Amino acid sequence: MERNMKSTLKKYICSLVVLTTICSCNYLDVVPDNIATLDNAFSDRYTTEKYLATCYWGMPKSAGWNENPGIFGALEMCFNKEGQTSGGMQFGLGANSATSNRIDYWGGKGDMIRSLYAGIRECNTFLENVGGVQDLNQYEKERMIAEVKLIKAYMHFYLITFYGPITPLKESLPVNESTTGVRVTRQNVDDCFAYTLELIDEVIASDALPLFIQATSTQLGRFTKSAAYMLKAKALVYWASPLFNGNTDYNSFLDENGEPFFNQVYDATRWDLAAEACREAIEICEQSGIRLYQMEDYITSKPISDTTRLVNTLRSSVSERWNVELIWGNSSYPVNSGLQSPALPRFEQGTSSSSSGRMSVSLATVEEFYSKNGVPIDEDIEYDYTNRYNIRVGDDEHARVIQKGEQTAALNFDREPRFYSTLGFDRGKWWGNSYRNEPENDLDALYPRNRFGEFSSVFNPGDYNATGYWPKKLVSMNTQFRDANSVSYETFPFPDMRLADLYLFYAEALNESKAAPDAEVYKYIDLVRERAGLEGVVESWQQYSNNPGKPTTKNGMRQIIQQERKIELACEGHYYWDSHRWKTAVREQNRLIQGWNVSASDVNEYYTVTTLYVQKFTYRDYFAPIPEYDLVNNPLLVQNPGW
């Protein structure tokens, strides 16, 4: 049985049926539905709190592959061929169009996604009416106003990153005017960011958000001061990034006045603003008691080795509920059985598909992780990169991460701890999640057997892992098989904002704002690496890389920071957005999506690289298309280039 989330938001979701009828319309439909319901929505504290929950509920869904573009959008992960018809997979495979939007946050015509503009309208309605609620004190009103402004800023930011220039909705559209009178145009990217940042600054200046929320509180999931500061830092980092800063690829993408939607001159000072915002956000997090989740934070009932403890610590930094590293978790759409079941393999023969194990990590993602020396495997002077696809037998040195005496790919040996905390693989140790764990000795931890015909491989038609790698980090340590045929899933908030992400933003902003990297740049990436059991970048590259001077140059450090983000935040949906804002997707995502030959039972045949999909990416794919029906309804809207 799933454990209940301790969140006021969760309690309110079941009561939103009436209120959602207010907001299901297109954002250009200016006549509100169900006026009587809206009149009563702010009659007292109870109905106002329900409407606040409605505003939170309208935010993007983070934990769904058909709702979050980051899950499958870059094909960092994928489903097998039988699962490729899902909306998220079709989005990742490029089967997207203005007439058939696979993930549509603009108009929200799909079954699972509603328009963020509808959500923004709800926020505007709340801000216009909360002041008249009689049984709310001033502190409560100011806090709710700050929360809703931050939700509104979040939605605007999400629309910008997904669609580029948008139509900011600063206030509710007029009710009594014709559709023609409220037809709106897209605004240039700089103005869109400026308005988003203006909202966030208003929230910060109000000082109305709490510094922190107690872990035992029923208010978990509501925004805090740290979330406001981090959202500001993130927005400024994106605004400074190449996609939005001097992007001449869009010099012919013009507004109604003939002006480019994207600024055409790179502004280096934006990185200074981003760095300062990151510094301020880190200071607020420290005041709030937010810190990197460490080995002493991971509690187990039985003694385990330092190796297993570190692997479990890194995994728990993502999946342990409301842990010390979490700045804000999306608890309206938590990571439940829907996302965990595909990420969880079977550990013994059974007759049920309680865990489908279909969520597959591509070989390209697997190879991003460093060697045990903390450098890329193709740079490590001690790593046998040429023979990484050969077969190797588990030995004493690797017995806590690979089953001793069993055969697996050499690629799975001598990798950094995050490799083993993020990924599950054939013959790779998987601590926890079984009623047979926790064993007295972590050497006896279970492991998947995934060659064809074994208990972790094809189960029901379509229930199998397509590459041979599972995103282990997406499965809570407290999720557990009750027996061979049933699983009890513990939900946890999707880690939308966590401190390691902020540290890496800061390292990136500092590196871009300075002429050359220095100790300050190294400090924040090294904090993340140290938690992962690695030496600092300078020491690691000097000792083990065939390019020892790489961290000393701005471009070299940029590459290191980007790879560090790909590793630390792997399978959390960040790479899709990062590769867009860096403008690296067009180079990195025209590739083969590969894995092992999971249909083979022979070990030599199984460990043969096999192509599942051919990924294609063009410049048009940096932004999603505006739905065609919105263009028809409002001819003043301009479609994104290439669509």
C-alpha cells in the first residue's frame, strides 16, 4: 500500500473537481465558466485554501513521461519498441507537430495535460480575490499571495523554456470584450524573462514566504523562501545561456513590428547577474538548513560497507522524502508507482507484472558517467576504453556492486559511485526493494538477471527493459516487493529543485563570468564531487586524464561542468532542458539510441551493442510548436521556426 504524503496539497486534490470547471477553457476564451462557483471560491478560509491548492495543481507534471518533456525528450531514457507509441516517446522520437502536439502546455488539449495559461488565469483570479477573504489574517494573505505569484512565475518560465517567446498574462483578460479585442501577440524573449523575474523579485521583496517548513508539517510541498531564490537563479542562468542570449540562429524570427524575438547581441553581464543570484540562493538555503545529503543521513538497520552506504546515500538524495537536500519537491504529482514500476526490475521468478521494468537508460547516458578516477572514460589513462564492451567476471574488488563470479560487461567495472547509485544492470548489485533484503551482509544483496528467459527479462509481452539498464535512482529505497508478485510503492516528491543542481548552476555561472576558472569555480563543483566520493576536478584531471590541463581553461571547464550536470542529474529530466539552453542538442542528439541485445540468452550475444532507435534533432526542435488551433483562433500569433 502506498504511504500517504504529508501535504495539504494532497488533501485538496480530491476536492478540485468543482473548481477545475472554471479553468478548463482556452486562455483566449474570456467568458469564465461557472460564475456561481467562482463567486463562492473565496467566501472563507477553507474555499480559499482549496483554490490555492488548485493553483499548485495547475503546475507542470514532473513525474510523468507523457507530461514532462525531460523524461523522454532527449532519449536519455526510453521505452522498448512496444512502448514507443506513448506520447512521451513519440515526442522524443520527433513525431511532434503543430497539428498533433505530443506534449502541449500551450493549449492543453491532451488528456493528461492542461494549458499553463489556464493555470496562470487561476493565479490571476486568486490574486484579484484573496484580499476580500474575511477570516484570513494579513500574514496568511501575504504568504498565499507570494506563493501564487511564484507559481505564476514558474508557469511563465516553463512556457518560455518550452516555446521561446510567449504571451505573458499579467492580469485577467477582460470579460466583456469580443475575442478580437483580446487577441494577443507573442513578446520578445527578453521581455518575457523580465516579467518572470519581476514576479520573483516581488515575492522575495515581500519576505512573506517561510524560511523552511518542518519535516513533520502538513504544509510540505508549499513554496519556501529558498524555492523563490533558486527559481530566480535558474531563470537568470537560462537567460544568460546561448539559446536565449545572442541567438543569431533566429535572426529571421520576427514579431509584428519586424523585430527579432531573440536578442541578437550576446550580453556577458547576464552571467554576472546569474552568479550573484546563485550565491544569494545558496546563502538562503544555508540559513534554511538545506545542505547536501551525506552518508551520515542515510540510516539502515544493519551494518553495511562504506561502498554500499555511499551508493545508497547518492540514491537517497533523490528519492528520500523531504530530505535535507531538497529545496522544493513537486508533491502534487509525486513519483509514485507510475514512474517507479517501469524503473524496477524483478529479482526472482514470479507470475505478476507488479514491476514492469520497461524504463530503459540508453548506452549514451551510461557512458557519460566517469571512471572510478572521476574523469570521462575516454580520457582516463588507466581505463581500458577500447575493450569496454568485452565480458568480464565479477571479482572481490567489485563484489559490492557486481555479483562475484558472474559475467557482465567490462563497461560496468571501475566506474564512479554515481554509476552504481543511478543505474541497475544485469548482474549489478541492487540493495533494497525486496522483502529478502536487508541481508546480514551486503555482499548478499540481490541483483537482476536480465538475459532472455531469466526472471528480470521479458515477462508479459511488452514488459522488459530494452537496453539492459534501469534508472535505479527513481525507485525509493522504501519501495518493497511484498513477495515475488506484488510491490508496495512509497511515493516521494519529484526533486524539482535540489541543492546539487544549484551548486552546479553556480559553478557554471562563475565559469562563464570569469576570464578563466579559479578556486571559486572549482569549489562548488568539487562539493558535489566530494559527496560522490571523487577528488576535485584539478586533482583528478592532473592525475588521470590524457588532457590534464582541461580544468584550467574556460572552455575545458565548461565541458566538465556540463558533463557533471549530465551525471549528477541523470534521469531526473534536466538534460533535455540543459542541452537546449546550451544549444548542444543539435550536436549530441543526432545519434543512435543503443543498448545490449536483451533478446539473447547467451552471454556473448547479450553483450552485443544493439540499436533501438535513430534519434534526430534539428534547430526547429529547440522549441515546441504552437498548436495549430491556437494559430487559427488568433492569427496574431506567430509560429515557431521550422513548424
